[in-house]
Amino acid sequence: ARGGGGEDGARTRRLSGRCERDATAKEMSEVGESRRCVQSEGSRVHAEWVAFALQTSCKVHTMLETGRRTRAQGCDVRVVAARRRFGFSASIGDAAALRSRSRSDLRQRRSGSGPRPAVVSLKARGYADGEDWGAVKAVPVRNPDEAAVTSVVVLGGGSFGTALGALFAKNGYQVTLLVRSEEVAQSINDKHVNAKFFPEFELPHTVKASTNAAEVLPTADLLVHAVPVQATRAFLTDVAKHMRVDTPVLCTSKGLEVRELKLMCELLPEVLGKKRPLAYLSGPSFAREMMEQLPTAVVVASKDARFAQRLAMMLSSPCFRVFMSKDVVGLEVAGAVKNVIAIAAGLCEGLGLGTNAVAALVTRGCSEMRRVAVERGGQPVTLSGLSGVGDAFLTCFGPLSRNRTVGVRLGRGESLQCIVETSREVAEGVQTASALVRWLAGSSNGANPYASRACVKFPILFGVAAILEGRITPNEGMQNFLAMPPKAED
């Protein structure tokens, strides 16, 4: 219509031809009126088509947001949706046929001669939920009835184990904390508080505590490991006989085992076997803020996509967001290295070196963390996410960080022995630092790790370990870092 088709278009062409010879003023007026009618008609059709296209785009956007994706012979989703809305077959022809058919339908709808296509739901059109969405589909909705009969056993009654247990309980699950101390167990069962770590927070009444592994482990549907890394091997070796061989495990401990130089993703399969599903949780998550129900986001990594999906469903709440990943190695390396970087950040603050120095040291430390993870098989994108720089920023700058506090006290002149003896909670970075330099240098046989090339590649990680071992002072460590020759940033 825009190009001047139909009777109006023919009349316009005839009058235009006569105007070239002997057009009168009246005829010229008729020509102008006809042209305006044709232009108006074309604009009207064009406007209706644009409006329809926008409407279709909105529907496609909604379809993608709700997790419904489709591919029809590799063509654009909007074209497929438009063709189906106008009754075309699923196969895609050329774009000209679509434009021609849609304009014809729009004219019929305007004149009232054609029926308006009915709006049909995406499911009725044949779109399957999660179709072609990848291995990990949308997280299912939690079933309250199923949660009420699901037993979650948290191994360890520390601050993070208590906070995670409270989160599971608030989501409707039956939770038991397996603790060492009878006093802590009695406090949780009788007063509904963990008197040692969170005496000011009342726990949900569905949270129980026990010191008897043989009583609680055989009936567990999910095990949450929240025992410090260095005590993990001995603890799990002792209680593994009470576990079912197929009970899934979610690990929240971060660090590198000093004895065997193994990450948790290597230690757990070795001790518990490779048949059970295993997942690992990390991310910026202070236990106290979780108890206060402040907004928190974490990552659950597992090679089993369905298990990661189920854990995300079990943990998610209005104040707790869970992302999923398959990069177990990247998450575990970041969880170990960030504790050492946090000690370095604390050292800067304890020495009074200013914000510039802290920011520079943390940034370069994150660069070393990324290179370590990539060398060990991790993905760079993981190190730029919540379990990488997200957790590192929290640990390096957060006032509740145990590892940062160790660095601050060292920078102010306290001895490491005094700091460790007076700390109520374990700072994993202290023992991880020495193990990390041996791991990076490949010197588990007793060779000097500081004589390896890795000492040059990772100066911050090796420098922190040297300070903790008493080889150099905090001031000397900072001077060594600043004395390094200039090089391109990596």
C-alpha cells in the first residue's frame, strides 16, 4: 500500500501522467489528495506492523526470561513467534513472504473481514519448559512437605555451620548439628542458641544438636561439611563408617591440606569415595550477616548439575541467593588463596601503609590467584565471580574477616603464636600459606620452595608465607614487594 498499489495508486499514476501535459488546478489538487491518501494508508499499515512487531518482541523477551527457548531450523525466535501467531507452519520461508502475509492480515483485521488470531500460551504452541536450555535447567520450586521430612546433618558446630544450619531450618528442613562439645549441644537443644559462637541469636526450634555420629549420620539425607580443612581428614576417617555410601555431601570448608597438599575437592573423594554426589559452596558470606538475614549471594559448584540444582533450591530464600557452577577447581583454588591475600591486606593496614597500598596489594594478589587457578585447570570467569574476587574482597576488606584480623595484629607487632592462642575461631590462611608455597613450588619432598621459580611468579603469596614463618618481618616483606622490577601488568 505504501508503494501506491490498488485503485488509488492507479488513479494517481493516471493523473500524474496528465499533469505532465495539460493538468488543471483542480486535477493537480486531486493528484495531491490521492497521494496523501496513499501515503496515509501506507503509514497506517506500517505503524500497525511496527506495533505488532514490538508486541511480538515483548512476548519473546518474556518467553526467554521464563526459561523457554526454542530453535526452529536455526532461525530468529521472533520470526518463529510471528509466523506461528499468523498461522504459518513451523518451517521458515523468506522474510518477504512473512511481511506480505502479515500486511494482508492487518488489512483484513482493520476492515473486519478477517478473524483476529487467538493468543495461545507458549506451552500450547509446543514449547517445552527448559527446552534447549543447557545441562542446568531452571531451579525447581521447593516443596514444603518434602522439606519437612528431609534430614540435613551439619558436620561441625562453628559459626558458619551454625549459620547454614539455621538457613536450612528456616527453609523448612529438619537440621541436626554434629558437634564435639556436650555443652554446645545442650545449649542448642535446651536454649536454642549456640552459646559459644552466637549467644545473641535464637536458632529455629527445628535445629537440634548431637555429639553421637552413629545416631545422626545413617538417617541423613544431606551432609554439610563445615569442619576446618586441617581437621577434615581425621574427622571424616573417624565418622565415615556411619555414613551411607550414597549420601550427598555439600562442603563449605576452604583451604589446602597441609599434610597431603590437597584441596577439598581432592580430599573428600579420597576419604568418602567417589560414588556419592559432592558439591562445594563458596562466596562472600560472613556467618554473622547470614544469621542477621542480610542479603547474601554464594556459588555452589559440582560436577553433578542436578545435585547443584537441588542444593540451590534447598538453600535459596528471599535473603540468600545461590548461583551454580561446574568449575569445582576454580572455586576451590580461589577459596584457599583468598585467605592468604586477606592476611596481606591486614598486614598493610596494621603497618599503617594507607588505602593505596591495600588496594594495590589486593589487586595484584587477585591476579596471582587467577593465575594459580588457571594453571590448575580452573576457569578465569570463576575467578572474576562471587567465589573469586567476590569472596576475596569480603575477606580482605570486611571487618569480620578472621584472616584479615591476623594480618592487622601481625602488622601492629604481635607474635603469630599469641594471635593464634587468643583467637576463638580458626584463620585458615595461617596454615594454608605455607602449604600453598610448597604446592606451587612442587616441593613436597622437603626442597626449599623459596628457591623455585614460583617464588618469582607469585611474590605476594610467597611473601606472606615468609612473614608467617618468621623468615622476614612485615616491613621487609612490603619493601621486597615494592623493590620488584617493573613489568607489564598481567
